[in-house]
Amino acid sequence: MQARFESALDAAKKGPESFAAEFEKKGTDANVYEYFENGFGNFGDPLINKLIKEIPDAALPAILTILVKHQVNLESRDSLGCTPLANAAGYGKKEADDFLLEQKAEINCTTKPALCTVMTLDRDESLKLNIIKSLLKHGANINIHDEFTQSPLIRAAENNLFEVMRFLISQGANLFSTYTYAQGTEHKTALGVAFEGYISAKGSNGEDSEYAKNAKKCFDFLMVAASDYLYHQGASFRGDDKKLEVYLMKYIDDLAGHFASGPYPEEANSSILKKLLVQRALYPVFARIKEEREERLVFLSGNRLSKNQQEEKEPKPAIYRFFQRTNKHDLMSIIFSYAHETTPYVIKDWSPPKF
């Protein structure tokens, strides 16, 4: 079995022609596994997963076409539990990723979803964005959680992927998604992950380091996104100012999550993050909404018009103005004329009604 696996792998490295010739040999199996012992048991990668990892992306569509022709299992798992699609996303193989999506490979597997494996730290961010856009186009769940209960947004925050986070937020990624750890006692949001990452980067590399600056940029962006969310929630709230503040405050706890300092400095915990959210998000948003409410009251008190006067002052839609200035007889004629033109098989002998 191992000899067949190695023979197929070597043939694929030579090119699609050699790989196709390999499958003309008797006993060649598209679903063969790598086989070796590590002291704990026998395991290895399926051929398709190994090829996606080791073959250049440009050659993969042709290689994968041959495998599909010989009934390869597109949902096979490697030793880490990744499907071929998850491997393609994680290794930045855009051509392979697109091919597998066209072949209807499972896009929302619950252990290693491709939308999470694509967040691997050492891959080009623009390439990640292209793969993410392709995955979403084919139905990937933007708020899916992997086996560690992390969402794509949390994974992006963990790896300081600023452009990826911006795109995910614009597409509706959930700021309140949390992942659970410490035996279920702690819950961390993307904002919490970014905050902890920034404090760690500042402590380890110095505040002026590029790594710390990028971490701060990601954290600041998520704070702005949190402020924007609070504003849209508060702007439509109908209670008084005191109730509004209480209403907005409940979102602060959910945005911050719950986590202790752990191996990081004491300032990297959810209590400190909540204080920052109150100072940088809640108070400015609350002040903005109060100001808008006061401006509206001033406007209304200075323009005490009757309801009819207010309606006359406000511009009317074009269709309203059309009906207002059109004679009733002409209007009915237009309607019946249109009905006659569009449904002549219903209205045979039509003439304008008399009023």
C-alpha cells in the first residue's frame, strides 16, 4: 500500500500526464493512504490531501480531475482532521480550492471548516481574501465555529489579519461570537482576542514594534465596529436617556466576553476590556444619540406646524405628485389602456369608461 502511495505521489510531481499513466496500472487506488508507524499507531494522509499540500497550485486542477475520474473521496480527512477543501484553503491553493468548490465538496464541515483553516498565519493576506470571497460565494457560513469553537472572525483577530477582519465585518460576521476554553469557564470574543493579542505584543515586542502596531490597529478597528453596532442599536431605542444607557450597557458585557489574564499581564482581562468599551464606545455613542435627540426636539419646537402643514412642507414622492395632478378620468383611461395593452386576451372590446 505504501509503495502504491509513493508511486502515485512521485508521478503527480512529474506532471498530470505521468499521473494519468499511473492510473492505467492495475491496482492503483485514488483513495490510497500514506502508511507509517509513529509509536502510537499507524496513520497518514490520504493521497488527495497529500497532493494538495505538495503539488504546485497551477497543476492541481488537472491532477484533481484525474482523481475525480477515478472516484476519489472528496471528504477524506488527513491526520489532523482536515478535508481536501480545508487543506486547499489552509495552504493557499486557490486553484485547487475553486476546483473542489465546483465539485460540490463539503464547505461547512464542523471540525476544520475551510473558512477557519484559511486564517493560517504564514499566508499572504490578499490571497486569503480571495479564497474567503470564493468560499462565501459558494455558501460558506461566515459565523461557523471550528472544533475549538472559534469563528472565522476570531481566527482573523488571533492572527492580526486586518483586511480580512474588515471584510468579514462588512459581510455580517458576528462580533458576539465566542469561543470557550478553560473547561468552559471562560468565553472570548474577537474583540477579547484582539485585545489580549495587543497587550501581549506590546509586552513582548515593545509598543513601537511593527507587530504591536499591527495588533493595535486590529484591536482599534474592532472597537470602532463595536461602537458602530452600539450606535445602530441605540439610535432606534425609544426609552428615555437613563433606560438607553442601561440598554446599551448590556451589550458591553457580551462584546467583552469573560476571560482572566492567564499568562498575559494583569491588564489583559475582560474587566479591563469592559472599562475600555465604556470609555471608548459606550460614552461617545450615548453622547451622540443624546445630542441627536436634543437637536430633534429643538427642531420640532421651532417648527410647530400642524400635521397638514408639515405634510405640505415635506417634498412628496414623484408618483404622489403624478396622481395629484392627473385628472381622474385621464388616470382611469391610462390604467385601462395599460391593462388592454398587456392583457389583450382578457379585454377584447374595450372603450374608456364614462364618468
